[in-house]
Amino acid sequence: MSATPTREGGYVANSWLVAKREFGERVKGRLFFVSTALLAVLAVGVALTPILVKVIDRGTTTTIAVVSDEPALTTSSIQIIGSILNGDAQEGQPLPYLLVAAAPDEPVIERVSDGAYDGALIGTRSPTGQITFQFLAGERIGTDRIQLIQVGALAVSIFDWISDNNSSEAPIFQPAIFDTSSVGGGGSGAGPIGPSEYAGRRIVGVVFVVLIFITLVIYGMWVAAGVVAEKTSRVMELLISAASPAELVTGKVIGIGLAGFVQYVAILLPALATLLLQDRIAIALLGTSSGLDVSLGVLTPALLLAYGSFWVLGFVLYALIYAAAGSLVSRAEDLQVLALPLSLIAIVGYIQAVMALTGGIGPLLRVASYVPFWSPFVMLTRLTIGRVEPWELALSFGLLIATIPIVAWIAVRVYSAGVLLYGQRPGARQIVGAIISPPA
């Protein structure tokens, strides 16, 4: 039988006894091993998503319309940019990209929007001879491919200048102007890094965000479910006579946090291994890595340290909230009613993190990366794509750390209202009263 804390044991000793009890109950259960295996499989599946998408899309062709008033410019653009986009095409397989000439009067924006074309490249020439390309990106055109098309546009302008200016008095070369717009989704926020590295960072960002979201919600529910189970089995009557609410809350957060950390490592290691082996897996399945290599340079020690820090701080913050919420109900059925509202806080952060993964950090997402309840998701995502100033990271961590004691102070008092007022259904007045002056 687990050791029971005593009031004379002191805050640290009693909290640690509660923590050991919670840790032992979690890691020895069959559900712990089953959930760990399932989450590890899910994490590996997320890490393999880019390869699986390419496997599914293999044999399909992305069609890009090329429009210009000059037939020669249209033809050269199709030849040069097409050779760049299809440079890794496999023999015997359809070309990944098909560039077709479209009439100047064709409504290409509407055609891209309705899916007839996956993208459109519109070329015009100024009176000075400089070429301007506007690329309309559809939903299937990723940022890395936009960068390749931009390189192709530069190559078009180089060959165009060479063909028209063979004399020593040729005008100064003017590179093509390249502008990108999104049609019906997609994104155009290209960063000043290579396409392979940028794609790798986004893959890492997706894995990190999915893992931190799922585990924070799951472990938060563990805390809430543990409180409800103790109230249902009347173990709480023994615990509240031996330890204070602050000791119980602290012990639960530490014990379940350690159990979650054990599970987290078991989930994270296979996911990281899959990321590092993506190029070999892609070669085995597709015959080429297709720029999917996630190098060790992406998974830097600083990024992993920030990831671990955000996970620990995020867990503590959310665990305190779930502990307070779990103390307000006495049945597992009632806890299910609270599950969705509690998860909505994390869901908002998760959605904003997914938006940040596109690389376009607007004012709303920038502010969200400082908000303590969302920073473990959004700021972590911004770090993976390399768009964070040192003062921003310091501000995000500082606000998160400063918020935890405030939430803990409130959570302990709500816990007092829900647990120490045992056998009653605490109302809003009792909860507020417990926050102001907790029961003895």
C-alpha cells in the first residue's frame, strides 16, 4: 500500500509522497503502455506524413499555366522553368509538373481558383525590356516550389537578355521581377533559407506542435481524472486529512508530470528517429529523397532545449487548470462535459501554431506567441522556422513563468472549494469565497 502523507511531514515531504503515489499508479497500469504505443505510432505517422503524401501523389501531375503577350517568352518560360521543376522526375513516371501555354485573355485567376490549373505564371515586359512575373499559387503549390519557380524566372530573364543582346553595347542586365499571390489557399511567405531546410523545419514544427498539443491535453485530463477518481472512491477523505490542498495539487502535478515525461520520451524518440531517417525512407519508397532530408542542423540543441522547456512549463500551467476543474465534479461523466471547454484553450493555440507554420507571422500571431496559454504552441512553432528575436523569446518565457504562480494560487483555492467542501456541489459564490479565503 502506498505511503500516506501526514500533515507533520512538511510541504516538500508530503508533496513528494503524493507525487510518488500518482507516478506509481500511472506507469503500472495497462492503459499507460497501450496509450504510449498508440501515441508513438501516431507520432511516427505524423513524421512520415510528407513521404506518405508524396507516395499518394506519385503519378499525379501539377499543372501550371504560363501566360504572356509574347509567344517567345511563353515558350522559353515553359522550357526553362519546366526543366527546373521536373529535374528530379523518375524515368517511366509522369512528370510531376506540366507547364502549359494559356491564352492572354484566358481568366487564369478563376481557372486556378476552381482547380483547373494548380497555379499560373503571368509574364509581362516593361518598355525598358525588364520582365515581370506574377505567380498565382493554388493550394497544391508549396513554398519550396515557389522558390524554385522564382529561380526559373531569373534563368528566363538571363537567357532572354543573352538572346537579344549579343553586341558589346548591350544594355545592363535587369533580373526579372517576381511577385507571388495566393489563390484559394496555399502560402507565399518564403524565408531567406534554402527550400530543403525550410521544408525540413516545417516538418519538425508539425511534429512538435502535434505532440505538445496531444500530450498537454491528455496529461491534463489525467490530472483531472485522478482528482475525480479519488472523490468517487472516497480516498480524498483520507488525503485531505493528511495533506493540504497546496501539497495535493503540487504532488499531483509532479507525479503525473513525471509519468507523462516517461511516456513523452517513449513517444518522442521514435518520432525524432523517423525525422532523421526520412531521406532513407523516401529513397526506399520513392527512389529519391526529393528534398525531404531533415538534417541534424535543423534539430539543434537550442531548439530541443526550448521544446523541452515549453513542454514542462506548458504542462504545469495546464495541469493546474485541469486539477482545479476536476475538483469541481464528483463523477467521471461530469468530467467529460468539462473536457471540451478545457481543451478549447489549447485548441486555439494549436490552430494559431498551424497558421504560423506557413511562415507568415502577422501581428495577431506575434502577440499570441507571447500569451502564456498559447506560447508553448505558437512561439515553439516560430522557433522551428527561425523567425524569433532573442527579446521575443525572453518575453514569452518570462510571461509564461510569471503566470504559473498566479494560476497555481487560484487553482489551489478552487481545489479547496471543490475538495474540502466535500459532499457538496460548490456554486459560484462558494468558489469565489474559497479563492478569497480558502476553507481550513
